[in-house]
Amino acid sequence: MVLRDHWSIQSSANLTDNGKVISLPGYAAKDWYPASVPSTVLAALVANKVYPDPYYGNNYMELPGVRRWDIPEGNPFESSWWYRTEFDVPSNYAGKHVWLKFHSVNYRANLWVNGQKAADSTMMEGAYRLYAFDIARYVKIGQKNCLALEIYPPKIFDLTISWVDWNPTPPDRGMGIWYDVILSTSGPVAIDHPFVKTKLNLPSNNQAKLSVIAEVKNAGNTPVKGIMKGVIENITFDKEVNLNANETREITFSPEEFPQLIIANPRLWWPHTVGPQNLYDLNLSFEIDGKVSDSRRLRFGIREISSWMNKFDTLCTKVFQVNGKNIVIRGGGYVEDLMLRPSNERVDDDLRYLKFMNMNALRMEAPRGSDYLFERCDEEGILIMVGWCCGNPFESWKNWTTHTADIAEKSWHDQIINLRAHPSVFTWLYGSDNFPPEDVEQRYIKVLSQYDGTRPYSSSATQEPSKIDCYTGLWMGPWPQVYGYLPPNYWYSKLEFNTECGPNGEQLPPIETIKRVMPEKDLWPISPVWDLRLRKHFYPFSRKAIESRYGKPVSLEEYCTKSQVLQLEAVKAMFEAFAGNKYKSSGVIYWMFNSAWPKFYWQLYDYFFMPNGAFYGAKKACEPLHVQYNYKENAVQLVNCYYQDYTGLKVTTKAFDFSMKEIFSKEVATDMKADESKILFLLDLPMVRTNIYFLKLILQDQAGKEISSNFYWLSAKGDESADFTGLAKLPPVEVTSKLSPLLKENGKLTLIVEFFNSSLSLAFAVNPKVISASTREPILPIFWQDNYFSLLPGEKRTIEMQVDASLVTEEKLLFKLDGWNLRTIQEQELSVP
């Protein structure tokens, strides 16, 4: 039973009753706020319209506890809050152990069931803890029952959820229940935390040795003898287990003891960019005298994660391998909703976008994703980097007490046993911006050695060596420039595995989102209201880059357009450099992937799923077979991220001056080895050329089919001093759009558009959209094969767009086309089938 609905919450400051009374069935919870769980206190109050939408305008700043001068006595989030719900316990629960499970509660709680205290705040402490209480003695079978929790907010150095500088910290600091509350039953022995270790005979991978592990708990006061049984497809195994009274123990089925766990020709789990995501089912049961006491099912993947250090010059970088194959990690930092509101639909859309961009990984700085997210990453082949968060409170070691360290170790243990079964999790980071003190590090490593031992780990996300872990082979930064602006050529000289970086601090969403979240009066010129959605100490870097490279914007529309172009240029180059430099550069985590609320920095798409220029730059750069320009070498480069050879490839390169006169042309035939990156040739362009010139690259297969195309605008002044202000002088052009009828198939609406630049000038940063005919809001999420693209004179290009049909409830949509130098903004009506 998932206890999700029919909750209510109230502040203890508004109550005189105690837990003994509040937790009685039938208690009159007058003036309490209805809620569902998971929910933080703030999320419930916003849902009940106690406060206006904090995501709009400056409303967030009006929440109590946000402003520095708010007095604690007037802040409702300084006191404890009660959560209560009533539920029926089925008659078939009689005679069984009844388990009440939490994952997780923030931060401390007293637990009451039917007027009796089942656990106090010494037993329930820590935002990243797992709790399971046997409440059989408190529940009433076949009757109405009541569960109540008094939840206390985290204190300053408590190991709670942190938002660092990704977005504002909500004033309740995430207080509440932020995962599911589950009621389940078992006999005398319960099974928990099943795990399958897999070991391959690399590199042939035609044999896998499995070790099956699970925790068993005797919940009774007498010894128990039983049979632990397991089934994986047609493989069965079992053993006799004796447990003392109240004993909890891990049971292991090893391949040495059970040779049937040595599997020939296993179906392997791979990242989605490499191969299929094969998953197996493990079914475990514990029988006592022929009766099943408890059972568990686990989906797992057979795969092996390893790493090695690639040493070069004075540096070394950690190279990750999946099933013995080197892989360039290309991912982003993932965040949940600011108020921790769960949404499986948002998770699905996040992962669809990640795969659509050809990226392969997410970084969880603190285990922030729902169980559903990890399950879906298993199914979709998306790698996950998991670790603690930077800053307060997890790196405030000088302020830790012995008790804090104990909570840290217990939290780490609970997260490891909860996540270790997921094939998608490829590494652990028990530090972030810094490595922990030696005694804390030893405790973290002890947990990893005892409860996992199947993945690489690092002491931090930085290059700094700890005394125990030594050099990580990772790197972060440089700070603060990496969060402000760095030009494309920088990334070709910066090697290693970068765990947190991005060339644009300020990262404006398209104009539709800005207008959606800010009142008209605050839109332009930039007002102080913008400060809430920007990082003030980072965005001057990006603002300066926009103005120096593209010219100072004089309107909101111009500002948004130039921001998208800057993002695309910089982010595409960053991702291209990491694949082009493999395996000196072995991975990059873009900061950040998504957004916790409507902000204007660090995002590949905004809170409403509107892609920006960075989105399409990343998508282009992460093509698995890709042609690109190498800024450092002034060369044309080919990257193959597949594990297969290609023959008969052809690369066509053309360069044009500002008036679109062709100044260079070259065709090269080439083959590519599996997982290879190579420079094809250096560009030998004429010395006399316009300040701004353009480069068009096309990659074709043996049959002449286009595999990849790429377009660059370059400056004769060099990349670091590039001056693209002259792009404002591009002549106005006409681009015609030939639309196919919308096709509805398999729950998708598909639009195919043929674009044609009939002019003699370049059509720059062409931006097609599909919007609602009635509201004129974008249809989101949306999947354009390309966007903010450019068309040469006379060039035709066909691009496909898809959206979920369920998002469209009207009969008409609008296709809208604008761009940097389009003469007119076009709109065409689309009939929805």
C-alpha cells in the first residue's frame, strides 16, 4: 500500500494537541491543509494557495523566511509541522509483520500510530535515510488507522538537501516527506535490498559470474530456520538459512558455491548510445516450513563498469569503461523541482530530451532523483553519477560533531544499498568540490567496500588528491569563468574528465518563457526582478561576451536571439572538443542539464521544457558519427563514437566570405575505425578574407546519404577576440517553408518541413516553432531535428518535428518561423488530424 493521498498538514505552532491525540483515528483536523505525499511543507501550502505561485514574477521574494530581515518568530518554517493520514488496514494483514517504510523524511521526525509513539527523532534523523518500522503491534486490522509525523526543519549544519547556487533555497529548506510512504507485510523473516553483482570475462564478454545478495531480517523474538530461494529465468538456487532472534544479515549466493550462476553468452546491458538495455528478473523468496514468509523481485542488468588512468604530459584522466569498452561520458547535472514535487511525466520528458540530444549520462549531486528516475535510466540506458553535494552541509566538516559523522555514514550506507542494484549507476562521488577528512573518507570507503565493490569511486569531483584516494583523474572548473563565458577554442586545450562546467553562465530561455514568468513592466530594460533568476556574479561574463561578440542588444527580442546564438556556438564547441580529444578528454558534465524552476542560467532547456540554443548545440555536437571544426588546430575533424568501423565516407568542406562568395572547397574520402577521432586536414584558407566568414561541413556515407552536417561562423580576428557584430549587417532574406500535413501515428504528431533559402544571402539562425493557435504558447516538450540553423543561398533542407499528440487538444496549431535576418516572421496554420 502506497499512502499517497488523504494527508493533511498543520504547523505545531497552531496546535495545542499532542501526538497522542493527533494520531487517533477520527481526530478533527480542523483548518488543516489537505496534501498528498510526497510533498514538502511549502509545496503543500502553495497547492492550497496560501502563497501565490512562487515561480512567477517576484512572488518568491514575498515568501516568509526568504528575506534576511524576516524575524524567526514570524517564519512558519521555523517550527515543526504535523503530517497525518488515516487508512484502512486489510484483514489479510492479520498475524503478519506490518512494515511502515519511509524514503525519505526531512529532517527529524516523531512517528505516532493510533495514539502511540512508534519512533522518535533520535530514530528518524537525516534527509537521505531509509526507515522501516514494524508497526504490527500498533495497527488495528480491518479498521481505520491513523499515522502522524511531527517533522522538524533542518538546522544549519544538518545533512539536509542543498540547492547550493543552482536556484534559490526554498524557505522551508525542503522540510517534509519527499518520497513515498509504503505499508507492506511479511512473515517472521523479511527480505530487503536485493542486489546482483556481475563480473564479466573481459574482453570477450561471453561469460558472466553472478553473485546474488539480499538482506534478511528476523523480526521475531525467537530463532528461525528457513530456505532462501532464487530464480533468474531458468536458473534456480537455494540454501538453508538460520537466523537468531531479531537478527539482520546479508545472504550471498556466490558463483563458486552455485555454478549455475555462471551464465554463458549473457545478454548485456549497454548505454543507449552503444547497444540494447537488456534486463533480467530476479525473484527471491524466504520459506519457513514450506510457507513463503516474504518475497522480492529485482530487475537487474549484466554489465561491468571499470576505469583506468590515461596518463599524458603531466596530467592523468579517468577513463570509464562499460563492458570493457571505453566511453566518453557526455552528460549534465540533474535537478528536481525546486519544491521537490514529484512527477513521473517530467522524468520521462527529461530522459527523452537527454536521448534526443545523444547524451548518455546525468550527474546527481546528492541522490536527488526519485526511484522512478533510476528505474527509467536502467530501462533507457542512461548512466548516472551519484555523490554528495558541495557546500553546506555535506562539506562543513569543521562544524561536524561525532553525531554528524554517524548520520553521514548511515546516510551513505542507505543510499548505497538503495541504488547499488541499478546498472545505470556507474560511479560514486563521496565528495564534491572538496574531498572529506581522512576519518570521514575511511568511513565512506568502508561502506562502499562492504555493500558494493562493483563501481569506481572518487573522493571528490575535483583533481585534488586525498590521502587515501590519491589522484581522481577528474577536474572541475575553471571557476568562475567556466560558469560565466569561455570561447570555443578553450575547450580544445582543456583536457581530462570535467565533472562540472559550461561555457555560458547566463543562459536565457527563448522569449516565450521570459514573458511567461515575468510581468510586462519588468521585461525590458532589464530590471532588478531579473536578479532573482540570474547568478549576479556569473552573468556579467556572458553579458560581456554577447555584447563584444554580437553587439549590445537594444530590445528583449534581440537580447534573446543573440543569447541563443552565443549558447549554440559555445556549447557545441565544448561537447565537440571532449569527443575530439578522446581519451585525453574522457568526459564532461554540463552544468546544468535541466532547471528546478524558471531561471535564466545553467540549462539546456528551461523549466517548461523549451529548448534553447545550447540544447541544439549539444544535440549537434553529440552525434555519434560527426564531422566538426577543431578550433585549436584550425582543422576539419571526424569523430566516431560507435564501436564499429566505417568505410567509404566522404567529407565535403566549403568556406564562404561574408558576401557568400566561396573561398575554399575540398572533398576527402576516408574510413573510420571504431571509437576513433581524427583530424582529416588543416584548413588552408586565403589570407585575404572578410572579418566574418562561414564554414559548411557535410559527412556522407558510401551511398551518398548525408550522415552529419555542420555550420560555423568564424572570425578573422581569431576565436578569443572574435567580432561577430557584423552579423547585424546580413541582408534580410526570404525563407520559404513547405509544410506537410500533420501526421498522427503511435501517439505522436509529426510535421515535416522543407525550408528553402531563395535569396543570394545567408539565412542565419533560422528558428521554427509550433505554437497553440488559441493561446500562442509553445507546444512542449518538442523535438525538432535541428533548430537555430543556417541556410546557404539556394539551400534546401528538410527537418522533422514531433510532439506528443496528447499535448494537443485543439483543432488548429500554428507553425511560426523567425530568425536572425528573416525579412518577415511567418505563420502558417496547421490542421490537427
